[in-house]
Amino acid sequence: MIRLKDITKYYTNKFIKTFVLRDINLEIKEGEFMTIMGPSGAGKSTLLNIIGMLDTASEGEYQFFDEPVHSLNEKQRTSLFHHNIGFIFQSYHLIDEMTVYENIETPLLYKKVKSSERKALVADLLDRFNIVAKKDLFPNQLSGGQQQLAAIARALIVKPKLILADEPTGNLNSKQGTEIMELLKKLNEEEGTTIIQVTHSEEKASYSDRTINLMDGWIEE
Amino acid sequence: MMFRNNLKIAYRNIIRNKVYSFINISGLAIGIASALLIMLWVEDEISFDQFNENNNKIYRLVSDWKKWDWNGFPGTPEPLGPAIKSSLPEIDNFFRIAEFDRAVFKYNDKVFYEKRGVIVDHSLFSIFSFRFKSGNPKAAFNNPDGLVISESLARKYFGNKEPLGKFIKVNDKLKMVSGVFYDMPSNSHLQFDFALPFKFISKFANIATGWNAFNFTTYVLLNPDNYRNLTKVSEKMTNIGKSNECPQVKSGVIFRLQPLSEVHLDGSGGETNYLVIGSKSNVYIFSIIAIFIFLIACINYMNLSTIKSMNRAKEVGIRKTLGAKKKQLIWQFLGESILMSFIAIIFSVIIAKLTLPLFNDLIGKNLSIDFISLKFFCKLISIILFTGLIAGSYPALYLSSFNTIKILKKELQIRTSAVSFRKILVIFQFSLSIALIFVTIIVYQQINYSKEMKLGYNKENLIYIPIVENLKNKCEVMKNKLLSNPLIKGVSAHSYNFLTSAQRAAGFRWEEMDESRKKSLDLIFSGIDYNFLMMMNIKLVEGRYFLKEDSIKKDGVFLNEAAVKDMNLKSPVGKWISLGKWKKTIIGVVKDIHFRSSRTNVEPRIYYLKDYSKNASGIILIRINGTKTSEAISLIKKEWNKINASSPFEYAFINDSYRNLYKAEIQIGTIFNSFSILAIFISCLGLFGLSKFSAEQRKKEIGIRKVLGASITGIIQNISKEFLILIIIANIIALPVALYAMKKWLQNFAYHVDLTIWPFLLSGILALLIALLTVSWQAIKAATANPVDSLRCE
């Protein structure tokens, strides 16, 4: 599904190149649950953002299914992104001015899905995640775990093939964290959604099939 | 769907950020309301006379005379109209019009002064689109005792009764109503309530006719088939004047055709009772003010939205990861600003509606807003869209261009380019406000200067009353009665109200006149009672004052210095001066007196003795005891009522009337004043928002500084400095521009204030102080906050 070849990322600041990622070669198959681990500043999030097409590599090739992402233009990349990728963040990133329902609905609006269909899809997800009662609340009225649930529901609403989770449990207590991890595991196993997560925690990593370690921008096998 | 969703978010944002929304909406609402009102006025001004069906074929004849700076003087000789109609095929029709002095109307027990009267040819009613309600114009103007009145005048005197054929006393002469016309539309530059037939002008008006008296305004209806260029027609008319031996034309007057569309905004002819004159420069000036205020309000919106973008940045980032395209985000934010301007415009319409009476007072008009017309609706929609786009475009583009990763990683800083752009906008805003303050100060200075100008005569405690009705033959009685009372210090007379008008004649000759002299001597005539110069405290340069005996001999005239200079006359006393058969001896020269407004230079003037014992006209001037004003007035009233049977008593102070000469300037001054206050208010609203944001954003920094031992004043200075520098730059930009504009404006006045450094300092310091007050409010709040609270909230 994803093939990274010699991906390198650096920032140039006053003629000094700061490398964040160096010669990353990585293959991820459809249906995999993979963890990227490593200390702060190792380049975990940057790698995730490149895979998620929010960022571009300075050098190297990126194949997503059959598409050469590195040579696509902005518009093509956005379209590819829309149809395949859902993001989950450590700090949830729900839109504060919107209710849970509206937050979950928003990606569908951008995909121009019809109203009746939208209602069905959102209702289904609310039901599955057991947050029907919370649908009219605003993010600041929810606990962290509930917010992350809503955020995951929002990521899933467009039925992405790939979910990218940047420390999804980082802000949660251990009980909530475990619940979220079990939910992700279930998604991976029952629906075959490919998941890539970034985490510091060995315990959270244990939910996944495979773990890679990043150190100073290099993969340590 | 998307739209509804965005609308909802926009609404929630407005509610959540109450202070910012309030600043944005109230600023925009005030700005739009001001612009609406001003544009209402401008629209009215430029719509004048367009209702006339012959609009494009009507011209006013004006006279140009380079030598005397006549540029579009609307006076023409009385025989000109008939002469050009009979000999020029280009002229289809014409009418002449002259002012009829205010008159007393008496019908049964109803007695009023009627001010707006004219003497006019009946063809007015076929050239202009004024219609008769009863009677027909030709017949109505065919009777020397006929009187044509307006519908509302008819209602005033006759109620619902048929006015046609009714008899009414005008200045005690019986007139018969021979026609009634519908009231003129308020945007007609010709406005009068009653008209007398021009055909019989000599019967009821003492106005000189003939080719040498430019006392009448002539309008013509051109035949568009018979001419190709206006200049040719004008030349032909001038030639007709020449062949008829018109002295003024022979010495340089050129007749010119002025299109009807230009008449209303042409102020060069001065005021008469039937003309509504606007000012072209005011139309420009007010349009500019409207645009200024509107821009200032839009800038608030741009600035506040951009800084608020920090709080919206996260939302933008999330939306992008959820699949929003840039275009969709731009539309979202544009939609928000359009919603904001929609709310603002609702308020602005309410504000405009509520303040319209006030505005009408200010401009001296009676405008109304037609709230349910399609035109008004379209105007509102276009203002909403325009404001939304103008104010929203920058924030929309700025917000939608955020880098997703940086936002989500909270790395986003407001870019330096955005900072400087915002600063430029603040500078621009304050430049406009400071310029307006500066202009206001100068306008007021000039008005004051004009009011306080040394006129050369003593205008204190000077009352004048018009010589009307029986007073015409009893001036002497009145004078003697008044002088017998100690309340009255002096009584004299002048042949017309010298503040508001001037009677002039040309073609004088005099002893030792240089025969090679080309230009004709044009003098203003002042017919005075013998003691006028003394009573007015007008200083002699040469010769002696008039004595009572001179009135019996009826000889002797005075010249002012300007006249002597123009005539190039050495030792004028004892020499003669003549105009046709009229020949007098010069017995003295007096100082130049500013009888009229400071806009014009003192013109050459001749004072001659006028007989006030019988059939007099003009005004009686009465110097009273200044400490007993009301007693003096009631004394004059008592005497008036003894003499005059029907005319209601009236009087005016020269001082007040003199001030009235500056009505236009005072009006501009008040308007500038009001709108510059609004401009600075809106600017400060914006500045308040910005400083509030700055203080919030720097809360943590200020907290740390305080923990490290910074003083409160130090912090206030720190925050305020950032904004005050902008105001100082705005000063530097605004003042030269405003200075240039005001220099031009002051050139309208022959006598004007010198520009000193004070208005600069004053407007600069004023803006700085107001800004400081606005900013320090937030700065003090931030500086006195408990650092523990501000540091914990992170």
C-alpha cells in the first residue's frame, strides 16, 4: 500500500541544513497496524505527516498504492488524501464552535455528500461509538476520552483506508487510553483499516503488528 | 448545506467573541450609516433639475467679464431675451426672472411675510416642467394686477376654497389670483411661492431695465436642430448685445450658455430668494468624507479579523485535514464577513433612520429614505456584498493560506508581513482621522477669523428694519421719534441691505478721466442718508462728512479708496463724476469697508445721498444702547406699529446677519466636526480591539516580566509604545496632505487666516491623546493583572 524509498527531510536555515529524516525506506501493507516509536525530536511526527500528505519530503520517492505521491501536484495530492486518509491527533483537534454531531459531519460536507446520506452515516457512527447522548454537546463539555472518541469517529466517517494517529492517547488517562487502543485494534481487525500510530509507550505499541524505531531521523531495525 | 453549516459557525463565533463582534459590527454600522446619509445628500444634490422634460435643452445665460472677475455672473440685460429670440433661430424660447422683494400678504385676518417671490415671463411654465393647477399661464401673466401663486400658498390663505379670482393684498396693493401652480419639486433649483408678470415689471418693481443694467437672469430653450456648437450661439448673442450698444458688452462682457445641469451647483452668482444653490466642492468633499469613514470602518474589520485569526488558526488546520479545499475556506470566511456586514447594515439602517432628522438639521434639507423601494434594497445588497468583500478578502486569504502542520503543532506565529500590513492599515486609518481633525480646526479658525475680521465700521448694537409699507413715506417721522428717546443713539438709512446684495452700475465718467482708458468703471451704489458714514463710524480719508444741507442741495458723493485707486484720480475732492445725465461732486473719500463676506475683496463703491423723505426703500439702521436691548427693540416695535398698518414688525441685528454670511462655512464646519468625531471614534474602536488583543497575547510575557520585577508603568509604556509610534507616523503622513488641501480651500477667501504651527500640533496631540487613552485602558488592565493567574492559564 505504501512504499517509501530514500525519504529524506531537512530544513534549511541560514545555509545550514537540519535533517529530520534520513533515507527512510519503508513498506506498509494494506491491513497492517504499525507503530512508530522513538524519543522526542526523532522525526516521528514528520514521517507521519509525510505519509499523511500534510508535508512533503525533501528527497526520495513515495508510492501510495500506484500513485507516485512525490510527483503529484497539490490538487491531486489533496484528492488522494481525501479519499484515503483519516487523521487522529493527540489533542483531538475538534472544532470548538461545533457540536459533536457537526464535527463528525464536517468531512462529509467537504466531500459534498447528500444530506440524507450524511445523517445516516453520522447516526451510525454515533451509535457504534456509544456517544449518541453527547451529539449536541460542544467539545469543551466532554471528557478527554469522549473528545478523542468523537475525533476518531470524525476520522472514520469518510471510511478511510488508512488512519494516521499521532499519539492518540497522549492526553488521556490509562483507562481511557486502553479503551481507545482497543477501539483502534478492533477497527484494524474487523474492518481491515490500515493504521499507523506514533507513540512513546511500549504498552500502546503492543497493540500493533509491527513497530519501527526512529532515532535522529534514521530507522533503527 | 455547507452554507448553512458555515452560517452557524459564523453565528457562534460572533456570539463567542462579544467584544470583537461589538467593535466590528458597531464600527461598520456607524460607518455605513454615515456613508448612507452622506450619499443620500450627494444623490439629492446631483439629481437637481433632472425632472424637467427639457432638461437637456434648457440653458441659463451668464455673463463673463474678465476684467471684473465675472465668471458666470447670472445677470443679463432685460432686452436680451426678446432680441435673441427674434433674431436667432437657435433660440426656441426664453424667460427672464428677477427677485421680488419680500412682501406682506394680507387676506382677511391672515397676514404674513412671503419671501420667495419672482417677476417672471409666462414662458417659464412651458420651458420648465412646472404645471398649472388652475388657470393657464399665458392668460395668468397677462394682467398687471394678476398674481400667480403656488398650491401651498393658496392653501395657506384660502384653505380649501377655490383661489382663482380671489383678491389678496400684496404690500397693500390689491392683486387678483390669476393662476395656481403645483409646488415645485424640492430638487428644483428654482423655488418660489408667487410670481408677478414680467411684462408689467415697471409697475411694481424699481429695477433698472435697458441694455446697461444686468439685473435679470435669462433662461433659454435651445432648438437642438438649429445649432451645432454652443460657443457659436454665445458669440451671436454677444454680438447682439454689442449692436444694441450695451456698454458692458462693449467693454468686455461675453454672454455664455450654461447647461441647466450645472446651475444648481454653481455658487458664483450669489444667493437670491428664488435660487437653491448648492456647492460642487461640498459634493466632492462630502463624498470623500463618506468614503473615508467607510474605509476606516472596513479597516477595523480587516485588522480585527486578521488578529482573531490566531484563534481561528486551529480550526483552519483541522478543516484542512478534514478535506477542506482552500477555495472552500476562503468562501467560509468571506461568508462570515458578509454575514457581519449584513448584521451591521441592519443596525446602520436603524441608525440612519434615527439620525436622519439630526442630519437634515445639519445640512438644512428635508431628505427622506425610501426604505421599501427596490432601489434602496439593491443599494443595501450591494453595500453588504461590497463591504463583505472589501473587509473580508484579506482575512479570508490570510486565514486560508495557513500551513496546516505548523498550526496543528502550534508553531504558527503571525507572520511579519501580516504584522506590517496591519500596521499600515492602522496608520492609514489614523492618517484619515488626523486629516479630518486638522481640516475641522482650520475651518473653524477661518470662520472665527471672518466673524472677528475688522470691517472698518462699527457693527455692534446695530439693528436694521426694512422700509416697507407706510414707512416708505415716513422715514423722517420714524427717525425723529426714535432719536427723541435716549435708548437710541443714532438712526440712518441705506438703499438696500448691503450685507446680502450690491447694486452696481458701469460706464461712469469723471473729471480728468484718462480718455485712453479702456475698461469701464464699475461701481457699487450705496444710497445713504446724510449721517450714514458718521453713524457707522466709517473713517474719512479726505474731505468732509455729509451735512444736513447737502441733502437739500442733493449734491455730493463719497468714494471709497478702492474706487479712487481704480479711477487713478489724484486729489479727488471737488472733482465731478457722472453716469449719463447724473452728475455729482466728490466731497470726500472714505476707507474701504468690508460690507460683504471675506471671500471677496473690497470693491470700488460710491456713496450718494438718497432722499428718504418720500417713497424710500431699503433699510433703516438704528444704533441702540447695548445694555437695554429689549427695551430698545420694543420701542422700535411700538413706533413701527404706529406707522405700518399691515406689515408685521421685524428687525435684525447687523451682527447676526453678518454671521449669516458664513452660514455655508459654519455648516461645513459642523459637518466636518461631526464626521471627524465619528471617524476618530471608529478608529479608536479598532485600536481598542487591537490593543486588547495585544495585551491578551502578551499576557504570559507580561506575567513573566512582572515576576522578574518589571514595574507597572514600565509595562504600560511597553504596550502603548507599539501603537503610539503608528499614530506618530500617521501624523507625519496626514498633515502635509491636509495642509495642501486647506491651503487650496483658504484661497476661496480674499481674507483668510495664516496657517500657523498650532493646528498641526493640536490635531497631532489630540489624536495621540485619544489613542493613548484607548490603548492604555488595555495596557493598564494587562499590567495590573496578577502574574500568577496569567502564567497558570497556559
